[in-house]
Amino acid sequence: MKRKHLIPVMPIRNGMANGQDGVKLAKFYSDNGADAILIFDLAESDKEHEEAIALLKEISRTVEIPLYAGGHIRRIEDVKKILYAGCDKAILNFGRESNVEMALEVSKRFGKEKIGFSIFEEAQCSKELDEMGSLILWSGSDAFCPYKGKIPVISISSAASDEAIIGVLSNKWADGISTAYFSTEVADFMGLKKKAARRGLLMNTLESSISWHSLKPDEDGLVPVVVQDYQTMEVLMLAYMNEIAFETTLESGRMTYWSRSRDELWTKGMTSGHFQYVKSLSIDCDNDTILAKVSQVGAACHTGNRTCFYRDMVKKEYVEKNPLKVFEDVYGVIMDRKLHPKEGSYTNYLFEKGIDKILKKVGEEAAELIIAAKNPDPEEIKYEMSDLLYHAMVLMAERGVIWEDITRELADR
């Protein structure tokens, strides 16, 4: 059975999406259960197009779900810009002859897994699509799609109710649906997915492999939940769940707890807006404690601090060796030097000399690493590699690239 996907559509114009902050809207979709986001660049000038590409970059840094982007594609260079902005697929409009003509070339250049097609009539449904792309957006009938190939098909639909959407998804050819209805405040991705699942459709919902009845709550029916940021692994807070809170969390995708002091159910962020969106739930070896990894909006603590554990009781000095933390800390120092120059700083010397000097140093350090790797002593490699990484981070800072851009690109490969 095909897994069905819910994909909101975001038209971009003048740096805005649906008249709203595009980054915040995309984050809302991502956190609240959308499976991907379809973005159309409606720019009317090259300047607006560049603004749209910049917005795509910001969105790709913010969300974890796939981004499919189309519109304003005139040349191969436009496809490159979309993909380099962090989008998972560039969508070619087959209503534009130039897009049809470049389809094979961009497929060979970037890989067919990076290319999708927007089609709206039977004449565009050739068998060659299977060899050139990995997604089809069908803008024709909600009831019938003439494409008979193997590529997933997303219906670009006018459906404007849960029932109508489920009706479209019930078609065997439909792998998902994208509709303007998802842009309205009444759209509830997780609720709609649950409703569709009850109709027998396979949806991307939160399903626990262990039932509540397999857990070991305390005498009050509560299980402690340790809450952790899914990216930084920082422990944010400790709360408690009963069975209702557990099921509500799975149903909504938002962390929901049982308040012992108020003796009531509470969804974190319902009053503050600081929601916690579920990334994973794990159970310990005794089945009596849950570890929740979440996407945290704002502060986790009611004091306004990011984490409830912001006060040290005992702290022994130690050298931080967590690779991700070290990279982020060093990059942070480099960025601080760029924003707040310090006299005598070698980093500021590089920034002052400019991009050519930075590139020269990257090249020199790369050459020294190659020489070190030819020597029998592997110890030299770590020193030269460290020098290369430092200068590479200066280059990243100079060109506005952050570690999340790099890790996302590596994860997508």
C-alpha cells in the first residue's frame, strides 16, 4: 500500500509566502505534520527571483521536511540555484517548452532524484519521465491521472475539506495531495492524517511500537518524561505523562503532559506558544521512563530560560570534546571576530585581507594536508586537518555558510 503525503503549497512573491513570513510559515508546516512543502517562485523580476532564492535558503536551514521548488525556471542555472539553496527537488513546469527541452540535461547533471515535473494534460505523460525525474505534480482531474509510470504522483488539487482530500488520496494513483486548503487556519495535518488512517489509508502518523499498557507507571498512573532537544541533545525539562497525555501526544504531535500541581492535562506551549514537537519517543530498560526528543519553540522553562537546568550546582572544569559542539564553538568564535574585530587577531587579519587571502590559505592548508598524508606518521594529519578545517570555517563565515548547511547537505547525500 502506498503511503500518502500531505503537502502545503507556498507561493513566494516579494520575499513573502502567502503574505506571511515565509520562514515562520514553513516552520509551522514542518512542526505540525506536513510531509513536504511545495514552493512556487512567482517573481516578476530577476531581483525578486534572487530574493526568493535567499528565502529558500533560510527555509531549508529551518525545516526538516523535504522542499520542492518550482516557478521562474528558465535556464539550467535556475535549477542549480534551487538545489543549491537546499531544496530536495526542482520542479519543471512542462507547460513551458524550454523546461521540457532541458529536462533530460538537468536530470543527467543533477540526478533524476533531484528533478520533478508539473504536468496538467495527458500529452505530457510520456514514458520518458521515469528516466528523467522522481516526482510528478498532477494539476488535472482530481479523479483521474493518465500517467502510468513508476514515479510518485502528487495531486495539485482544489479540494477544500477533509472529506474531499481523503477522497483524492483514496485514488490508487495518488501518492499525496497539495492544496491551498492546507494554507488555511482550519487545516490540521495530524488530525487529517489520523482521520485518513481510520479510512484505511497509510499515512505518516506517530505510532508507538510499545503500548501504554506495557509501561510501568507509578501509583498515580504517571511516567516521568525526560525532554531533550533533538538537535543539540540538551536536556530541556522533566515532566510526567499519564495514558491520556501519552495518547494525546501521539494524536497531535505536540508534547502533552499531566500537571501534578493543577491535576489536569496540559499541552506544552498552549499558553506561551513555546510548543514542543515530537521527533522521537524512547523507553528505558525498565519501561518506566520516557525520553522525548523534540523540536523546541522558544524557551522550555517557564522562567524564560532555554532549559529548566540552567543553574549549576557543581561544575568541574573540563575540555569540551563533543565534535559537533567543538565545531560550533570554534565557528562561533570566528563569527564573533568578524562582527566584533579584536586587535591582533589572526582571524580578523584574514577577514581584513579578504576572500582572495582566505582562499589562498585554504589552498595552502589543503596542500600541507596532502603532504602530511604521504608521511608514515598519522599524527601529522590531525594537525594539518585542524588547520584546514579552521581556515575552511573562516571561508564559511565569509560566505555566510553555517555548519547546519554542511550537515544537511551530507545527510541528503
